[in-house]
Amino acid sequence: MFPVDFIHSLETHFGEERARRLISALSGEPSLSVRANPAKISAEKLAEHFSDDVDGVVPWCPEGLYLENRPSFTLDPLFHAGYYYVQEASSMYAGVLLERAMRQLLAGRPGLRILDLCAAPGGKSTHILSIIGPNDILLSNEVIRSRASILAENVAKWGYPNVVVSNNDPADFSSLDAFFDIVVVDAPCSGEGMFRKDSDAVSEWSLDNVRLCASRQRRIVSDIWPALREGGFFIYSTCTFNTLENDENVAWIVSELGAELIEQRRFLPGEERGEGFFIALLRKNGDYSPSVGTSENKKNQMPACAQYISQVEGQFTFSKKGDLWRAFPTALAADIRILESSLRVIRSGVAVAMQKGRDMIPEADLALSMIVDKKAFHTVELSPEDALKFLSRDNIVFGAEIPLGYLLVSFEGAPLGFVKNLGRRSNNLHPLSRRIRMKP
């Protein structure tokens, strides 16, 4: 089933007995886990939602739950509302190392700049957003355009305003010298840790591909290293087992780029309840000095759609690109403008409304965000059937008691998006790209 060279590699690195247990585990069923969005739902409430399917809490992530059976996430409105993310349990350990780095850098003071370099489809980025503070900023980047769009969608569902999504190669960050306090690189790898979840990963594996991946990983790290501040933290991870892509690359970062290894951990199926994963926390050599936010005196336009968000005076800045109005934290406005002028940014802050003449059409991302003012819209609670109709972009007809105009629709209290009620029919404003095609 597995390549002979792969088995020999495991025996060389882990010994025959440990390799045998690993091979046996890789022949079994993969584990399944989800992570709650703590800003929208507690782990306890999420456990109630999945009921008898819950099979324990991920030991290193209080918001993580193991599921015994795989439900239809596509047909779950709470999934589309960003209440949870389907994420491999081992990779949730990144949150442990991120919190450790944050404690050491600023001892709780706000203002961190974090980069998730290889971020699609968004597991680590959504996890980072759940951990950092409102005055910290995350840049979530993906080099492949199609994957960057998926990343932007998943980040939007999570609902946080202090995030920018970009579509750049690591070499494009050369102008952002010493800009970031923490850099996370979940490097593209040979995928050995995904063997029991992805049969293609097995057929594509070879020693030559392992060497190619290790070389590419060093190129990625070398390109992004100058963007990390001296004394800043670097989190490096892969979903593979071999030492060439893991231990040897970490040793190379320490010796060639200049860093101190703080911690590294390897997750192996059969030893931990999760898939294969390797992660290391390093600190770049040099004395750390916190980044200082740049103030700006640019006048903040207050469009009509400002009424759509819950804002304390001056808390959010509005920006218009084409017909689209966006809002992001004023404290981060200068940093966001720097990123937008340096990179290919495809999303920043929260998309609030599309302006069509005098009409402000509320954006789907606003409904899913933490900053939406629910009092600005009449909210309609949908039945399970109508919630799926909405997510399928089907027409929903409301009763005469429901007012005309823009409505916020929700399911079990979870906002799903907007419709425009026209009386005998309605315009479904759910994005076409997010439409579900599976029927119950």
C-alpha cells in the first residue's frame, strides 16, 4: 500500500517498532475534529449541537471537539455562519505556540502584527483570529489565487474585522522589512501526514519529491525571514513525518538564518489522536522592540452605511473601493494602508455595503461579522428548510407581517445573510460563489 522507500524512511528515523505502529495507524480511519468560534459559540454549546457525535475534547485546544461520525457540514447552517471550522486536531497545537509567543513578546499589551504566510484554506488563520486581540492585526496570505479566494471566504465567515487577506508570493514581502512580530509558515510539503485522508498523497510520494519540498520550504523561509522583526517569533509546521522537511529544516533555520529553537513537537497517528503534523517555535536572533503603529490624520468618511455597524465614535474607519464600502478598526487603519500599498490585497476589514446610487446594499460578510448592528435591520428567524433555501439562493416568500426592505435572516440565532423583501418575492443576497447545491 505504501512506497517501500517511505517505509524504509520511517524505520530509519523512528525505529522498526514505532514505524510498524505508525504504518498500522495510517491504514486505519482518519480522525475528525471541529473547532468552535468562541466569539459566536462556546465549545459546550457546539457539543450540544453535534449531540451524540461528540467524542471528546482536543487536549491542547479547549475549543476543539472530536466527532465520532461525519455529519453533513454542507447542510448545517451553523457551519456557513462561521460558528465552527472543520480542522485537523493536531494542527490546532499552533494555537498553543502562538499564545506562548504572544505572552513573551508583549506580556498582554496590544499591537501585534502577525503573518500567516501559507494560509489557505484558513484553519490556522481563523484560529489565530480567535486568539489575538482587537488591536492586533493578522495578514492572511495565499500564493495560489483560487485558494486565496477560498481563504478570503472562510476568513469572512469567521467575522473578525482586524484581518487582511492577500495573494502574494513570499518574495513579494521584500518591502515589508521587519514589519511582523510573528510569522506562521505552514509550509507546502510531501503530505505524509495526510496519507490516510488523501490517497493521492500516497501515489504522488517519492524521495525526489521530499527533497524538492525541503528545498522549496527553505526558499519560502528565506524569502520571508527579513519581514520578521529581530526577536520576533517564527512558527514553522508541515503535515509530514520525515526529518528532511522537519528537523533538518529547523536546524538550518537556526544555523543559517539565526534563530533559537524554543520548542518542537511531532504528532504521529497511533500516538496522538490526529493526523501527522510537525510544528516548531523559533525566535529570531536580536533584541526585540515592539512595533509602533503609525498614526494618520486622514479624514474618515462616514457613508450612509455607517448605520449598519455597531461602532463607538471613531472606532472604525470606512474606505471605498469602487462601489464597495469597507470598515476596519481605526487603530489599524495605517497598517492596513501599508499592506494595501505593498501587496495584492483581496480583502481587508469587513465588506459593509455596495453603493448603488443612493441605495446601500448590505454585504453578506457584514451579516457574518462581529461588527454588524443587528438593530439596524429587521431580523427574520428561518426554519431549517428556509435556511437551506437561503443558502441555496432560492427565493423565500415572507408573510404580510414582515416589513419590506433589507432583512437580516438567521437560523437558531446565527446570522446567515441578507435578503431584500419585495412583498410577493424577495431578492436573495447570498453570494453565488457560496451557494450550496446539495439537497437534504
